[in-house]
Amino acid sequence: MRRPAALVLLAGLVGCAAPPTPSGFAALVGEFAGDLRMGPDLGRAVPMQLLIAPCEGQPGVDADRYRFRLCYGEGHDRDERDYVLVVDDRASGRCHVDEGDGIELLGRLIEGELVTVFRVGDNVLDARYRAVARGIEFSLVSYDPAAGEVTGAGLEGPPLRTFGRVAHQRASLRRR
């Protein structure tokens, strides 16, 4: 006798289930804002905004091209950068950020985290945008690969180099 009631209860619970969480590139889509923290102790803060949205004419969550707009600061100090995130191979997560001036930053989406690593002048930069329930966690690490110190001298194998002078930037960007 209790079986039908259990089935009705189960059916009701299934009907109330939360919608599925987006995955892949769709998990990055949205408008986000927060403070970018930087400096030796991450004590300096600047307002940061990020918009990731399918480009006009793209099929929503299955888009191959996304508007990727970064904004830093406010008012007359506002620095806005409008790029395009291009999906090269959805299955492997390969993509690139097209800055529109001939610069294309190769990247990869790995388990909900967009990773780009590139070099500007003498510095290597590792930028990451990780999709989390409340928005995007951004981090950037930069360092000069020539400035590292060799450690473990005399051990077999290639030398290991460590980097004590590393610049960090962090932002918890909340979905708007």
C-alpha cells in the first residue's frame, strides 16, 4: 500500500529538482563584478567587471564565439577591454582570446577553469577564470623566468628553478 505514496513523493521531488548547472564554456557566461586585489599583500583594490556572453548570432550555450569584456576602475579612470573568446575545440577545451589587434592568447578550459599563459616582455603571466556557484574566481600570477633561483644543485637531473618574486592579482567576481 505504501508503494504508490512513495512513488508520488519521488515524482514530486524529481519535479522540484534544481535546473542543471551549466558546464563547459556555458558555465562562464554571465555578467560579474567585484574588486581586483593586487600588490605585495593584495591590499590595493580596483573595481573589476567581466562580461562573457555569446556573440550576436551565436546559438546561446553552444556558441563558438563569446564577447569577453573586462573593465577596470570607474569614471574617467575606467579601462575597458573588449575581446572575443573563440572556442577552437569544445571536446578538449582548446580556445583563444582574440584581442582584435592581431594578438590571440591561446587558452584551455579545464574543469570549469579558463587558463591562459602568455609572455609580455620579460614576464610570464598565468591568468585563470574559474566558474564557481556565486560567479567567477579570477587569479593572475606573473614572474620573470630569468629571475628564478636554482635549488638542489648537485642533484641528478635538470636544475630546479624557484621564483620568489611573483606578482599576484585576485578577484571574486559575483554574478549580477
